[in-house]
Amino acid sequence: MSASFVPVPSGSDFPLENLPYAVFSTKTNPTHRICVAIGEHVLDLKAVAHLYPRSLQAALQAENLNALMGLSYEAWDIARTQTQKLLTKGSELAHNVDLVSHAVLSQEDISLHLPAQIGDYTDFYSSIHHATNVGIMFRGADNALMPNWRQLPVGYHGRASSVVVSGTPIRRPLGQTLPDGADKPVFGACKLLDFELEMAFFIGGPGNKLGEPISVDEAWKNVFGFTLMNDWSARDIQKWEYLPLGPFTAKNLGTTISPWVVTTAALKPFLLDNFPQDPQVLPYLQQSAPFNFDINLEVSLKPSNDNATIISKSNFKHLYWTPLQQIAHHTVTGCNLRPGDLMASGTISGETPDSYGSLLELCWKGTKTVELQGGKTRKFLHDYDEVIIRGYCEREGLRIGFGECAGQVLPARPIPGQ
């Protein structure tokens, strides 16, 4: 790959080989528009849309990524190739000094927004180490995984309206809990607030019609790109409410995603074999081609007015179920997916305690503490704690990063009538 005429610092998440998409605005122009990241700058795609094929121009001038997501994977490749050409030294854009001054902006001068209008959001439960850990805590080692877990990608429909972009504060929720030993629930602020280290992908392509499944072999055409995610969880509220229908208010308080969407094409150099599955899954879930990625993930916890401490290091490769299997199972009933739909991995935990993707696991249901800098400890999140998730791929000098996914916990609102 040739060098970009826009400087890219050593170790940057955003070299010419990455070019993740985002939606941004500026103080002087509050209109939302699409950009790609290059080093410490962005390229405003609306400003340079006329340099792309006419079939792409309307999508590149839109206020979110939905229209671009709704095009074919061939169109995505054309857009990516043209963007790389424009940003290369000596390009048509590089020689247009006036256009560069309007189209290439410092990331310090922009505000980032949700990358798409999210119509639906599904959260899976695809990490075998996380599922096993939770099962051991609540059911014992002999019954850690439920009978269906190795047979299908378990998931639930989440709340799209409370998906927020990185940097948005999260309010500690109020809700019902059943204290240990009590026979009646109480109402109050969540005491066991947790994060969940996840990744998610956006559905692309024209989608499928109601009643028409997407096969596991064709599902890759519907994966536009990946983002970091923190699925905030109120564990004490969840424990009381989840039977018999699963997560509800314990999960709808907020879900944070990073603003950058890294395309599948940018991740191809980091493809890995899929996680071994035993027993063999049913034919509609059997996947031959690899669609697993070596994405390093880390979680930092930063108390108010203090330094951040890395408390977990995990990797996307630990997921038992692939995005393609998730799509195939999601649509096997004929459920129709739409561009901009968000599909989350579920908590991504590794095999070792330092790679667990939630405080529930790191503190092992509250029986241990997590050590932070300055002698502080945590079992669950305190008010004004900030959780910062980062992700990147790295090999032979090439780094493809996802930026960061961050959110700070605000205190619960006063209880009405108290």
C-alpha cells in the first residue's frame, strides 16, 4: 500500500489500510455527514463525493451510513478502493489544495455521532468461556452450559433506542431487586452495575425479504463492518427479573458503541480459523469458510479524578459462534434483516481470569476484588467510574484499530417520593 498524503503517526489505529467509517459534525457545520479516519484526521466524504462513481454519490452524501450499508458488497469494495486512491500521495485529491482544506479535518475539531440509524439490535451469547463461567457461578460446574448452548447461537432482542455513541454518560438505573434472604422485592438504585466487553457488527446489503432465510454461506455479504461495544448490565436487577423471559430493564439502561465502523475488508489480513465446535452443528449452521478474527481487546477502568487501570485483555477469536452463523440462525425462521441492524457478540471472555470480559467474572460473583492503581479496588462499578474499551489488530507492522468505546457512570436519579 502506498503512503497517504495525510500524515499517519506510527502506531495509529487508522492507517490507509483501515479507513473506518463514522458520522460527524463540526461547530461551524452541524449537519451530520460521513467520514473515514486517516491518522489523526478524517476525510469528509460528502465534500469529495463527486470524485466517486455516480452510483455511490447519494450514499456518501447521506447523514448516516444506512444508505451505504444498503448497497452491495461490490459497491463497498469500490468505495474503499476509491478512498484509498484519493488519500494516496500524488492523487487527484492531494493536488487540489483548496478541496483538501475543506475535506480533510482534524479529529480534534469534530464531534462524532451514532454511525447509523439502528432499527433493531440483537445481542448474542457467543463466548463459550463467558457462558461457562456464568453457568458455574449460578448452576455449578456439572451444569454450566445449558443443553442448547452448543447447538445454536443463543441471543435476545435488545433495545435499539438506548444504543449510544462513545462518550455518552450512563445513568445508574433504578429498579426492583430481591435482596438475599428477603421474600419481597425492594425498589432502588442498582448496586451491582457491570460492563460487558463486546463487539458488534452492522448488517449491510439489501437485506432479506420476510420469509426468506439467509444461508450461512451467503451471510458474509451482509456484514458491513464491526464496532466495539459495552453492554451495561444491572446484575441485581437482572437476577430478579430475568425469569422466565430473559433480560429486560437490566439491559435497556444503555448500550455504548464506538463511533468507528471497521469494514470486513480491512480485517481480512487478520482472519483466523473458526473456533472448533463440538458436537457438529446442524447443516444450516455448518460453515466451511473462516470468519473469525484476531482482534485484541482490552478494558480499562478509570475512577473519578484518578488514572485508568487495564483490568481485562481478551480477543475476538474466543467467540464460539461466528457472525455468519448468527445471521443464519437469526433468519432461519424468515426474519427479515435491514441495513443498519446491529448484532452484538455477547461478552467476550478468554480462558484465563485476566481475560474475563465482565466484573461479574473478574470478581467471581462478588467474592473477589479487582485491584486498581492507587490502592483502590472494585467489585462492581461506582458512580463516576469510566469504562474504556479498546480494540486493535496488529501483525508485521500493520495495525488496524477501532478507536475507543467509553462511558462514565452517573449517579442514579432521586427516587420519586423520597
